[in-house]
Amino acid sequence: MSRIVVVGAGLAGLAAGCHLAGRGHDVLVTERESIPGGRSGRQASAGFVFDTGPSVLTMPQLIADTLGAAGVRMTDVLTLRRLDPAYRAVYADGSTLRVRAEHAAMRAEIDAASGPVDAAAYDRFTGWLAQLYDAEWSRFIDRNFATSLDLVSSPRAAARLLRLGAFGRLGPAVRRRFADPRLHRLFSFQALYAGLSPDDALALYAVITYMDTVQGVWYPDGGMHAIPAALATACEKAGGRILYGAEVTEILRRGDTGGVAGVRFADGEIERADAVVLTPDLPVAYRRLLPELRPPAAVRSGTYSPSAVVWHLGVRGRPDDDTAHHNIHFGDEWAGAFTALLRDGRLMPDPSRLVTVPSRTDPGAAPAGCSTLFVLEPVPNLTADLDWTVQAGPMRERLLAFLADAGYPTDIVVEQLVTPLDWERGGMHLGTPFSLAHTFRQTGPFRPPNIEKRVPGVFFAGSGTVPGVGVPMVLISGKLAADRIDRYVGAGAR
């Protein structure tokens, strides 16, 4: 049995802890905050409860798999409900479309809104998405890479992706399949999750659309923070320990090999370890814990995703009955908005925004007669020439006017506006919670690796390494780090 320290009790760290403890390792997960979750945190004020991290949940089987690795059944610690609709899309012309949970219902929605030709195209589109998912998942997402040559280690899979058009661009791939421009946006906005515009994102990232549209969007009883809480419970049941209020400040090295010997905490205490998993944002992990090493090129000078302003609101009143849990309000501008955001480093001139209403599904998130709102607008990261000490006020006023115009209640009781400066203070490089963008040169084996070979025993998990950004991906990253450790200790590296 090897002693493993995992730095950070976010989703990636807890996933690593569940897999490692379930495999019989002696695991300590350290967390500087007083609760698990990391970016997937939780705050409460005046009877309102806010999830401060991800708001959209897909691929719940990955949560079940992670819990199962620790010997815990998901039904014993977590209840998930599929949202129907997954999203309500609202367009500048006042029209709406709902992403329905079942294929037949979604097909009928498209038929009524866009006509029978696009409805038939939806059948073919979901078939294409399923084929992409099948070709990508086990060979290019849920795996560790030794070198970039691993990209062609499965030539049949690579050839299949080529035939499916996966290395083309997502935006054109969607436009070829549907006539209604509203569907173009509905089935390609997911490129922003990868830090790119639909016209720049590879079509292989339609796998994110597959997760939303085919596999569905879910919500846990008790809010999104119930996920890290369940993972923490499972990790401890498998024998892992979680130490809260403990900040790691140094990686200790062995004098003979230079490999990991343990960690030192801010209070001077030492924990010995055979291996360490680091889950902070990669630039922060290198700067704070591996300062003697030059980070990989992508970490130093890679393309980082845009950021987002998030406004958490507790308000009196409830939205209209047609409001969904997740609501996407598309601006009239599309290509120009992405150009401003991603190329010019400017605020979107006609932004699209996400409004999540957790109290719609979970009445316990707000007092009686009230609502919780999560409002997100994409904005440039801190490489842009924007002073958020100046921009925050006007941004709040614009979002308030938008909510009022869109029919949401705006009698504010409590609020918190989170800007790129706040993300940076929370340990996110360049003020973006979305890490490195998924350009081709930052995808798969080209993404920063989850192993630091210069310090034997150091491994990484989280959105900055493989496989990438999003709740499903960071859960997988924890498993991939555990796989690396198994091979490391199994080879007698101690």
C-alpha cells in the first residue's frame, strides 16, 4: 500500500481520491477550504443557497463510476434528476426552442418550430453525434498518452473520425445539417465550453453537444455541491482521509532520486508520501509548488479560454411558468460577438447569456416566494485591456436591465458579482475558470501531460491537463492520474 497525497478536494482531486482509495492506497486529500468542492463550492445568505461553480451537469454515469470505484452506489449518496427541458433557448426575435429530454419530443419541437426537413435532419444529426462519441471516447478522451504519436496508435479509430468529419469545424458541420439559423446556434454554442468559437472549434467537440442533447442534462437533489459532498463521503468510506483547512506550500523531494518525499503545510507540518496529485490550475501549481521547474510551453504561453462574469442573485418573486432551469438568451449578433470576445479582447457587443434558476428545481435553494438566479456572460480573460475594478459596476447594470427586459424578478435581496479578477484571486490563471482552450495543439496528447517526469511521483489532475475542461472531463482526469500512480508504484519507483 502506497501513501498518496492529493492536493485539492475539488472534483478532480476527489475523483483521484476515490479511485486511489478504492484500489487500496493510503490516501490523504488536502483542502485549504473548510468544505469539499474546490471551484464547485457553496455559499448561503439570508436563506438563499448558491452553487458557486459549474451549473450544467451531463454524463452522470461518470459520477456513478467514480463513486463505484470507492465501493459506493450512487443511489445511496446522491439523487439526480434529468431536466426536461435541458435548456430553453430564447432568441432575439422573441421565439423560443426547448431542448427536450427524449428524442421524439425534441424532434417534434424542431418540426413545430423549423419544419419537417430540419426535424428529419435531427435524426441524422444525433446519429452522427453518437458515432463521434463512440469513436472518440475510449481512444482519445478516457486514456493516458505516452507521446503525441499515441494520436495515431489507433489508426482505424483515427480513420473513422476522419470519415466522420471530426477534424473539420463545428460551426460549418452544423450549418450543413440544418436550415434554421436558430438550430445552428443551439447545436454549436457548446464550443464556448472548449474556449473557442463554433467556427474555430474542431467538429470532434460536437461530443459536448452529444452530452447535452443525447445523454441529457441533470441536476442533483440539494444542488450541484451535492456532487463533491457525495464524492468526499465515498472517498472516506473507502479508507481515504480528507484534511480541511490545510494548505500545501511545498513539495518535499528525496535526496537520492529527486522524487517526491511528501508535502509541507502552511503551519509547518509534514506529510510523507510516495506520490502527490496536484489539482490547482497548472500555472498556479508550477508557480507555488514547483517553482524550480520551467512549466511546459502550453502552460507558459498557450491559448487560454475566455472568462465569464457570473452574477449570483437571491431575489423576491418567481419567474414566469415558461422559464426553465437553464435558459440561454441568444443575442442577435453571433459571428461578430465571437470576434470581439476571442480575437479583439472586447466585451461582446450583443452578448448571449445563460440564466440558471436553481430554485425552479430545488425550492430549498430560496425562501418561500423567492428565487435564486445564476447569470453568466462570457467575457475576455485578463490578457484583455479591461479594468474590472471599473467594468464591474456597468456590467452589473447591464445584466440587471437584461433580466428585467427578459421578465425575471429583479427585487434583489442578496447578490455577488464574480469577475475575472475574482477568478484570479481564487487561483485561476488569467482569471478564467475554463483553463486552456481546446485548440488542436492543446488537445489530447498535445495538452499538458498529467505527469511531471522531472519530479518522479508528481502527477496532475484537473481541467488544465488531459482530457480537459468540464465536469465529465475533470472526473476522468482524476481516474487517469490514479492510473498513472498505479503504474508508477507498481514499477517499484519508490
